[in-house]
Amino acid sequence: MGGFRTAARVALPFLLLALAAGPASASVPQPTASLTYGRVTSVRPGDTLSVDAKQGEAQYGDTMRSSVFLASGELRMMDPLLTTTVTVACEATPGTYPVLRRGAGDVGPEEHPFRWARVRVEPADEAARRACRDRVKKLPRRDPEERWAPDTTWPQSEWDVRTFRAGHRITITDNDDEGSDGDISLTSPAFAGRAVLRGARAVLTATATLKCDAAPGLYVVHRHEVGQTGPDKPWARLRLTRGEACSTEQAAAHSAGASRLGLAAWTVGGTLLAGVAGALFLRARSRRGNSA
């Protein structure tokens, strides 16, 4: 009996962890297949696909669409691939359909759509389609964060989220505002002050010190241009973690505070002691005078 209780106590934390993790992981559908350039991929209604493009197969910001997708997917950077996710519509009928790529920033109708890949929709019965309709109603909004190569400057895009340590000094790079030396400033709740982009060439840079007292988490960087009207717009994002520099700085501040407190206490104590000694001296002197 004792062995059973011991085993139960050991297993219980893992059981609770599994129960806690189960619904959360189930709420985010995992891609059932990867759609790649030039391939034909078999799918079923309701399937969520990962569209993965290597360098040279597509460009950042291109969109992937098909008549059987619930919505188009925009390619984002997840180094070393460009990727997005798409979901096959519940009403998609069996057959083979093209997946078309549209270039980022393209406007107007496409005269010759680029056929990037194909999907083959397999048959599904009515029960599977009903289950599909219930499932796609609960599709969560996907995280737009991107992962760029660590040797690239930050930020490469509005959603290029890099991780920095609190208290550190970071460099910010702008590749799109040539000739705007000193005209653009950046602010963030994570910054200790305002950062100003400067540079005489195509690339502008700024430095910013990250606050030590800012809580770990995701922070937005806003952009302000000289003479602009309206509110500042989000321009970049960063993730903040606690840093060793802050721990050292806080320890030094605490030590300095303790030293100042000790000095103040010593000064007050010395003053009180001197006052008491002075009073005793005057009282003794007065007694001697009265005796005479």
C-alpha cells in the first residue's frame, strides 16, 4: 500500500502537467503537411498546411493563394525559410488545384499568375465536413513574430522580434530612410530615453539603453518623424529579459545606499554622543563653581 501511495505521489505532478498542457497544445492546430515549390501535396478539407520556401523560390512578403484555401498566406521569415500557413476550406471538392504566388507589393490584375505548387484534395464524407466546420471556427490567430538570421541587423521588419537583456545598450538600424539624418526618433517603454536615427548615407543607426526596471516581455518601438501629424506608429518589436548588468547595477546601488545610510547613522550617533558629553562637562563645571 505504501509503495502505491509513493508511486501515486510521483506520478501526480506529471499527470497534472499533462492535463494542463493538453488543451493548450490542442487549441493550436499543427500543420498536417508541408507545401513546397513545384510539388503536388495531398490534403483533406480542414487540413492546415505549412508553406515553406527556400531562398530563390519566393520573396519575403509574397502571398500564396488557392481557390481551396480559406485565406491567402503571406510569407514571413523563419530563418532559413520563408513560411506561412494556410487552411483548406471545408467545402473544397475533390480535385487538383494550383497554388499561386503573388509578389509583395504587386497591384492590379495578374495576366499570367505564377503557379508555385499544387494541392490534391481527397474525398471527404459529410461527417468529416461537419467536424471540419466546427474545427475551423476555433482557429486561433497565429503569432506573426519572425525569426531572422542572427548576423543581420535589427530590425529587418516590424515583426523581427529579437531578444535583448535589460540594462544593455543596443544598436538600431534603418535601411529605408536615406537622407533623413536626425529626422526620425524612436521611443519604447523599454528604452531609458529617446533614440534618434542618424547617418549621412543610405543606412541610419541609433543606440538605445534598455531600462533595468522594465519587466521581461514583448515591447513595441514607435517611430516619430519631424513634422508628422497623428500618433506615432509601431515600427519594431523586441523581447526583453533580465540582464546581468542590471543585477550588478542594482547591487551597486544597494551597496551605495547602505554605505550612505551607515555614514548618516554614524554622523547622527557621533553628534548625539558629542552633545551628551558636552552637557555632562557643563554640569560638572557648574557644580565646581557652586562648591567654590
